Amino acid sequence: MEIYYLWLRQIKRYTRSKSRMIGAVGQPLLFLLALGYGIGSLYKRAGNGNYIEFLVPGIIIQTILFGAIFWGINIIWDKQFGFLKETLVAPVSRLRILMGSALGGSTTTLAQATMVFFLSMLLGFRPYNWLLVPLALIVAMLFTFAVTCFGAGLASRVNDFQGFQAINQFLIFPLFFLSGALFPIQGFPKALKIIASCNPVSYSVDAMRHLLINQGYFQLWKDLAVLGLMVVVMVWFGVSSFKKIET
Amino acid sequence: MSDSIIDVKNLTKIYGEHKVVKNISFSVARGEVFGFLGPNGAGKSTTIKMLTTLLKPTNGTIKLDGTNVIEEKNEARFSFGIVFQDPSLDDELTAYENMELHGVLYHLPKADRIKRSEELMKLVELWDRKDSLVKTFSGGMKRRLEIARGLLHHPKVLFLDEPTLGLDTQTRNLLWDYVEKLNKTEGMTIFFTTHYLEEAENVADRIAVIDDGKIIANGTVKQLLALTKTKDLESAYLRLTGKQIREEEVDPNEAFRSRVRSRRMR
């Protein structure tokens, strides 16, 4: 019951902020258009096929990664402007508070990713097998929830927006650029290949590519295993960090 | 069950080498209006945080209506309501939605939640604004809503941490009227802190003064005046705590909040 209402709170806050809704879809769309058309022709000339098709799964992961991390700012906001205290003195466990909020953040992030998916269809993207789309959705859900918990954990540990922004710059951007979301890992130099193989985000990008366009770098079972592990670790990180908050 | 609803024994809080609260003991009687006064940095807020389960004491025991606050946090949380020094409402929700969420968090049955929300919002004269977003409210309206919210779950004790800070005289008077009404009609115990000594003098049945982490006086206004041989509470208070200005260590969160606030005002 309280989880549902905490979830609902996130949904209400989100739908009441039109700029946030547009902004969250704007960035990935910009990447899709600029890179898709900018690099697309080069990509084709190099004999790699359709770049937009290759790019879309990566852009969906991008939408989720940045959307879910950015959602963590809500936790800082609650912490700084008091609402968090209201929940922390309530007879509700911190686990439930975090789960309700994180599920809300996951829902809004996933809605954005779905929007990006349909917008990319306007640009000509088609999944190769619609029967696998529900599976891709499950992968997207798990990835979203893991990153949301990670964002919440980070937000629990820093006290200001600048600190959070710095983490965003120095951690999330590299994770994104070195994940094979934009460029095929096959073409990376050796050192970057190793880094990409250690980057958990790579595996979710890869899983999406397996399920949406039938291409992949790792094996699908490996992708799913890493994703599963990531969910467990991130939920643990989020919960244990959130429990440590002192007001 | 004893006559006292709050029972604090040997309460201590140490941050690193910093002893903020030093072995304090006091009790508050059922139905009493209790004022907790002290200069900045004396340990008031730390004590309130410990009483309301937000902070774990280094040492000592706290009993709230017979419940051990340190060991049975959740049980204790049902028995008090709190209005924090800073607003703790969700600005992006409406007034009524804030009440609703509070009711859900405190497991109030739906019928009771609806009925009592209406009663309390009428009491603080916000019922006609129930569907407005809280961010459109003035400081005084927010404070009134917080009081209504803090009372929603039928608490036995209401903690008010500087509830009138930054409010104009009219709103302050109105606010104390509500509080006194609640104290009389529901027999609710009120525990408050304030820097406005004339407020404390007017409403408090009993006052404790804390300074440098220790309780240095505890009694009725009359007793405090007699003790210090003064005529009003302000003189008594200054006699007890001295005239020196206190240097408070800045809480990084607070520094950040004030920075954002000043930026917003620009």
C-alpha cells in the first residue's frame, strides 16, 4: 500500500513537469539524429550495413542510463528540501521507501525509453522479430531498475547537485561511451575492448541488440547473466546507501 | 504507565570527539506544553532528532508513552507527530495529496484518513485550498499544513521545532491558537523549541533550558523567574545562558539549502 503511494508520488511529480518529460527524450533523440545521419553514410560505405538499426538499441540503453541516473537527483532534492525527513520518521522501513520511489523512477524512465523506441520507428527502425520485443522489454526493465537503484545509492551518498553532476560526468559518460552503444566493440582497439568487456553496460546494450536486431558481440546468455548480477549488486548498493542516510 | 509521557535518562550524543548532548535527563508530563529552549548549537535539534528516531543516541534511554524509542523505533513513530524546522512537504503535490500520503505511511484506515484530513485542514483553514500545489503556498500556509499533517495519525505527542521561525506576528498568534486548542481539546502533549521567548512564556506549562549540551534549568516560568530573580523570561534566559553569541558549526546541508534559497530569490 505505502509502496504503491510512493510509486504514485513519483508518477505524479513526473507527469506534472512537462519540461522534464521532453528533456529526457530530447538528448537521446539528438544522438539518434546527429549520429544516425552523420555517421550512417560512413558506416554503410565501410560495409557494415544500416547504422540507424545498429544505433537504436544503444540509444534505448542511453535513454535508460541517463534517465535513471538523473532520477537520483530526486533523492537529493528530497534530502535537501525536507520531504525525506517526513518519510524517515514514518513507521515504514527504509527498504519500502526506497523500493516505492525506485519503482516509480523506473516506470517513468521506462516510459521515456518506450517513447524513444517508437520515435525511432518513425525513422525507419524495425525490430527483426516482434515476438522478441517483450523479452527486450524485460531486459530494459531489469536494466532500468538496476540503474535507478544505483542512482539512488549515489544520491544517498552525496549532498549536493554539483557532486552528483561530477559523478555523472566522470562515471556515467565513460560507461556510456565505452559500452559499444554508439560504435561496434569489434572495431575498438584492444585496450578499449578489454575495458568494454569489463563495463556492465556493454552487456545490456548487447542483449538489446541480440533481441531487437539479431546482432551481438558477446553471447546472449552472458549478457543476461551479467545483467542479473548487476541487478543484485545495484539493489544492494542502493538499499545499503539509502539506509545510511542521516538527516 | 507513569504520568510522564516522555522520559529521557542520561541521554548523550557524541560526534567523533564532539560531545553535543551531555548526559541529560528530563521528563514531560502527559498533556503538558513543554518548551525546550537554548541558544544555537546548544543541542536542541540533536535532542529532538534523537527523540524522534532520526538519530541514534550514543548513550541513554528515551521512553515515549512507554515505548523504548531506541529499540522499538516503529512503534514509537506511531505515537508522535513532528513539524520540522525546515518545511518537509512535497511541493509538487497538492495539499490534500500530502495529507493522503502521510495517512498511508501511518497505516490509517481510509475512512478515518478522509474524515480526519478534512477536519484538520478545516481547523488550519486550508480546506478550500486542498487541491492547490504546495509550491503555490506561503510560508505560513505551509507551516499550517505541516501541523495538520503531523496530527493526522492521532499522535499523543506533537514535536514542534521552531514552528514560528520566519512567520509574521499574525500567523504566529494564529498558530499558537491552534496548538493551544489541540492541547485543550485532545489533551495532546506539546514539545516545542523556539527563539521567541515571549511565545514560550505565554504558552509553556514548563520550560527546560539547554546550553552546551546540558540542561541548566527546568521548571515553570514562575520557578525560572524566582530562580534567577528576574521579571520576564527573556531576562531569566539571558541570566542563565549569558549574553555571549554562540558560534554554531555549519551543517553542510544547511549551508547548501540557504545557498539555493538565496539563488531562488534572486
